[in-house]
Amino acid sequence: MGFQGGAGPNITEWTNYTQTIIGETSNPTKGTTNVDTAAFKVVGKTLYLKWAFEMVAAGAAGVGHYRFPIPAGFTIDVGKIRQNFGNMVSTAGAAFAEQTGTKRFGVITVVSNTELKLFIESGEGLAQFVSSSFFAISVANTSFSFSAELPIV
């Protein structure tokens, strides 16, 4: 159902997709999940994403920072959002991570025109990218969630 009554923004319904996790050197493997639900919606030139993931049995960690590709067929307009450069991090939305009772908040960041990363607090005012050595999915009882608002071409 789109905008009625003349020219207006393209608006889609929420559509489910499979959120994959990519490692920078080798890919991790998800373990047994209770929840693994991702959805997207487009309003005009903005892509909205939401993902909830709860793993109860360990997977394989892979190697490197974890990257989260956006749904196929979309391209982030990186000219309208700052990508991360060194310690400067763009913010495209809110993120949450939990592992064996440790709960942390963070942000979802843009790292390319098709991929995102989770930047999570690590304590004492510091933060790190989720990776094979920080909130790795090789540990049972790991959860992630994020919501993002992304300009698209």
C-alpha cells in the first residue's frame, strides 16, 4: 500500500529478510537460536532495518570484526552519512548486545555502502566493534539487536 492522492514517497510494508554475519577474515557460524528475525521497510529514500537475535547454543566465532550486510538490492548513500574513520563512528541507529548476563548498549555504524557494524560499550566509557574476540557468537547465550535508519540511492 503506497501513498494515495498524487505524487508521494515510496512506502513499503515491513518485509522479512535473513540477516547474515560476515567476519573480516573468516565468517562466523550462528549456533542454535531462539530468535533470529530481521525486517526492512522503505519510505522514500530511507531504508529502515530491525534485527533481533538470541542464540542459546554456541556457534563458531569466525575471525575479525563482524559485519552485517543490508538486504540485497539496496545501496547506502554514503555521501549522506559519515562512515567510520579510525575512532570516529557514524551512528545509523541503536544496538544492544548481551552475553551470559553481561548487557551492553551501543550503536549501529555504516562501514560501506552495503554493510554495517555493531559498536558496543566495553566498560569505563570505552566501546569496541563486535568481533570474534568481543561478544563472539562462539559463546552460548549471546544476543544482538539493532534498528537502523539509512539513506539509500
